[in-house]
Amino acid sequence: MNERDIIECLNSQNVAGKPGLLYGIGDDCAVIEKDTDRSWLVSMDTLIETVHFDLRWHPAEKLGRKAVAVNVSDIAAMGGTPLFIFLSLGLPKAFDPSWVHGFSEGIAGACREYGCLLVGGDTVHSPEGVMITVTVIGDVPVGEVIYRNGALPGDIIWVSGELGLAAAGLEICKSDIVYDTASMRAIVEAHLNPQPRVRLGRMLAKSGLVHAMMDLSDGLATDLSHLCKQSGVGAVIGSEKLPTSPDLFDTASLLRQNPFDLMLKGGEDYELVFVTATDAAPKIKALSEKAGVSVTKIGTIVEKQGVSLILPDSASKKQKEVNISFAGFDHFPSK
Amino acid sequence: MNERDIIECLNSQNVAGKPGLLYGIGDDCAVIEKDTDRSWLVSMDTLIETVHFDLRWHPAEKLGRKAVAVNVSDIAAMGGTPLFIFLSLGLPKAFDPSWVHGFSEGIAGACREYGCLLVGGDTVHSPEGVMITVTVIGDVPVGEVIYRNGALPGDIIWVSGELGLAAAGLEICKSDIVYDTASMRAIVEAHLNPQPRVRLGRMLAKSGLVHAMMDLSDGLATDLSHLCKQSGVGAVIGSEKLPTSPDLFDTASLLRQNPFDLMLKGGEDYELVFVTATDAAPKIKALSEKAGVSVTKIGTIVEKQGVSLILPDSASKKQKEVNISFAGFDHFPSK
């Protein structure tokens, strides 16, 4: 029974719908009718010590920020504005009050930055390590919600920012490498303190140009596969088009990791992947400049199901196409 | 640093408020503006294996029901109707799929019973045991939200149902007692499968007669102390007026427990405690009959802060008054 089976089992006994529910399980957020002008977006994410974070290298304040950020990113992914946060915090019997102070500062700092407010939750004893569950409520004008299921063949696929840095940062933390350069500290920071694209997501939704969008939490290969599956289409992306920092290649080399694994399978980038018609490109570029966040064309939506990666083949000097649907941990090509 | 300190620390950095927020931290739910007619109520509760439940005696289906029930009870406590549920489920690596099926049936069954729907959440690996966090969203007509802070000196204090059964049920489960009688099974059921008072809560809120209300999750002594503190008043309750099942006394005797400890400090009753003017009594009684849930007058709101219990004193043949504010685990009188 994998994660998908568990979700299907939980969902299987659900009745068909409910007045006021615009969209339930299956996108970044549930969408609920608010009034004639606006809809609510609601999402919930859990971070568990040893599974999602390691307190040996994750400072309390940055963990507080990240707990808010990963939830706010789901609101950004549907084009909304975060408003209210609920926090359930599980702490072991022996906890350090100064840790709670730092964590609270992180929660409050991220809330201020993204314009939301902590308004409720729960505190409990945890038998083993810290557990953090956040529920976020955001809103969005009716008609501006961007779902995952609207991609059309011929659409351009875009991603914001740079890929693979968070995954490389985690690998640095797990290694014995001393990260004393500015570039390596920036890569570690991408893991410790991700920046959800709230402003860009809102501007994209408002533009009316985006057919489908989601945030990158599980890695581009898996997340783009979800978007394609829900849209009933496929995608072809180019390995040479994937945006990242030049420092990623040096770091990957130091870590003896494949940089494309980090970019495609790494996860936790909290960037946006979205699709538009080809003629929207100039407006998207202008909007990206206004938001102060780079966006890059990485490929095209196609009719044929699945997500393919185009790689240069040094042996044949031609290109080769590899299926990377749903991360393809077993099938993923080594460099 | 106790639970209250943690909450204060988390809340201390919060800005004062936010448009759309009617009430934040400090009541059973946060209250958020929906439209001109209705408000949202939102609450979040976590249940953790070994802290809140024990799978040796808690069947999966009843645990699923209870995870919904304890959240829905917070909506009932403010007079609302539950609508949507979000579930974060943490499972250890080795879990039994049939357990997930049973748990899902419990979630779905309780949702059907209380008229709400599971619409989102998260599934994660847990390093140690099952972890369940539920967020519930309900709604209530504007002007019918019942807060904790409206109690007035002279008001009657009421509780619904019977007290102490859930605590006695837990003690039976923890003991070696074989519970083979109908009455003991009913007491154990009160622990495994509590029944939040959604219909009664809604009818009380609609009546306009209730000055303050909350649900009983931490035990009457603590919960009534919260209600009094937030209302700036005190309470005097009579030990002989506390409603319970005659079976509680037999069970308490078998368990070598003080039945008043179970009724006042036990917790998890998920009954409602509420206060009204004295002249509202006949209407409250009629409404209770219509809802099919008993309600009992247990005391009076007074100006003097603190919660006092009136006990018969067999030695002096007079009554004695004991302060039981906030459970008073250290100060609580033995029988």
C-alpha cells in the first residue's frame, strides 16, 4: 500500500461532493466557495523530525519559516494569497524553551513576510521528536484559481527560479563537507529556508494566461507527471533548458551526485511549474521581470502521455529521449 | 515552559489582527468572516499514539471516528455546523493495510454522521507510531457564535450528558479488568467512541439563550476554569449535582478511583458546558428534550474568581467548599 493507495482508501468512502466545495482531494489545495467574489484555498502539510528535517543542522527559526513556507507554496500554486495559519506542534517531553522561541520567531517572520497570521492550532507531547502540521487558508478571486488539470497540447512549460538547489543543500548538510563559501551557503539556504513564489503565483493567476500550475515539492519529474496526468496530456522537456545555478554542477561534482538527479528528482524546490499558450511568452517574461523572479521555458506539452526528457547523447552525437514519468527512480538514466 | 507558555510564545509575535479575522487563539475555534450572513469556524486537533490513544485496545474504525469527533466537538462548542475535514495521517513504515481500511471507514462514518466531508490533507511516514491531525471547518450564522467569554454572575451552569465515563473507560482499558457487562462496555465505548453534541450545540446557539459555552475535553474543573477566566467571573458547582451514570460509581470502586476525580478531572467527555440566565431554564429543558440529550444544572456563576466545588462533609455534617480551579491536580480533595 503506497501513499496513493492510502489516499484512495481514505477518499473511497467519501460521498460525491458537498454544497460549497469547488474542488476536493487531488490538487495543491481544496477550493471552497466563500462568497460571490472570492474562493477559499485550504492546504495542510506535515513535517516530522528525522523524516522531513534534521535538527542537527536545521536552526529552529529557519524550520519555523519553512513550516509556513511549504504550506504557503500550495496557496501560491493555485494563484491565491495566504491569510490564516493553524499550527499543531508536537514536542518531546524534554525540549529546550529557547528552541520554541526561535521556532516561534520563524513562524511569525514568515507570516509577516507572506501576509498571513497564526490564528489557532494545538500543542501536544510527542513521544519521539518534533512534529509540525500546518493548515493554511488563503483566498483567490473567483475565476482566477489555477488548477493542475488545464494543460493543452502545444502549451509551453515554464518553471520559476532554479532547480536542484534544495536537494543539493540537503546533501551538503548530510555530508561532512564544510560549507564555507558564499555559493555553498546559498545552496544550503535553499534547503533550510525555501522561498515560495506567492507574488509570482498571484500575478500569473491574475494574468489569465496560465492553463495549469502547481508547486515543485516532490521534484520536477514527479510533479510535472501529476500535472500531465490530471490534464490528460504528456510533456517533453530538455535537459539543457533546466534552469539552475552554475554552482550546482560544482556542488554535485563534490557530492558525487548527478546534477540532473538533483534538478529532476530532488524535490523541495518550492518553485512553480506552469503552462501557457506559446503566444503568451512575451507577457509572461514581462510579468516575471515585474515579480523579480526568473522564469524559464523548459519544454512543451504534447498529446502523448508521460513525461520525457531530451538528453544529448555523446556517443551517437544525437539526442535521446528518456521517460522520466513520476521520478522513475528505477528507470532514471545515469549520466 | 508549560503548554500555556508555548502557546503564548507562539502568539506573542503575532501582529494584532487581520481583516476578516473575528476571533483568533483562545477559544474552541478561530472565527473568520465568510460573508454577510455566515462566519467560518476552524479548529485543529492532534492525536498521537501512546500519548492520546493505545492501539492495543482502540480499534482502527473507532479511532477514525474519534479523530473526527474531537474536532467536530470544537465546532459544536461554538454553535456551528461542521462542513469540511482535512486529515494529516502519519503511519510507521510497517503498517497493516487493513488498519488503514478500518480507520478510513471510521473517518467516513463519522463524517456522514456529522454531515461533513474529507476534502484534503497529507500522508507522511512517522518514525514512531500513528499520528493523526485533523483540521475542521464549520460555519455558523453571523451573530450566533457562542464564545467562552460571555458568562455573567447569577447565570446557571449546565452540562450535557454524563460526566466521567470516558475517563473511567480509559482506566478500564488500562487495567486487567475483563469488561463483559453491558454497562462496562458502554463506559469503555465512551472512551473509544465519544459523541460530540453537534445538534444540541447548534440548537443552543440558535436559541439566543446561551451566554458562554465550550466543550469538555480536559475535564470539567479545567474547562470551566477557562470559561470563567475568559469571562472574568467564577463558578460554584455542587458535587451532588454532577450528572453521571449510576454505573460510574461501581466502576470507580472496582478501579479504586475517586468517582469525582473521574467526573471533574478525567477529560475527554466531549460534552458541552454552557451558561444561561436563570429564567431561560424552562426553554433550555424543552430544547434538550427536542435534541434528545439530557442537560443538568450543576451550579452558578459568581463574581468571585475561581471554580469552587461544594462537597458534603460527613464529619461536620455541613458542606465544605473546595477550590478546584484548573483541575488542581495538587490541591484536589480526596474523598
